[in-house]
Amino acid sequence: MLKYIVLALVGIGIYIGVTYKDQIEDLTDSRSFEDVQDVFEDVSDKASDTASELSDKFEELKQ
């Protein structure tokens, strides 16, 4: 019986999370953190690309 109660509570939690996702994100202000993370990933990708380009140029000059 206990596992049915647990399953019901998990189901209710999932339903609430899916239904009120936008409101929950607004309350916790997690969208701004996602924006910061996206910018950080973009910058790190550009830095990685630049580093690989510099490495390639160095290898060309070495030969």
C-alpha cells in the first residue's frame, strides 16, 4: 500500500512540474542562470576553436 502512495505522490509531483513549469522557473529565477550557462558555453567553445586554430598555425609554422 505504501508503494502506491509513493507512486501517487511522484505522479502528482510530475504533473505539477509539467503543468506549472514556467511559473516555477519564474519564481526560482532559473532562466537567468540558464542564460549565463549558455553564454559561458558559447565563450568556451569559441576559446577552444581559437586554441585549436592557433595550434594548427603553430604546427604549420613548425614545418
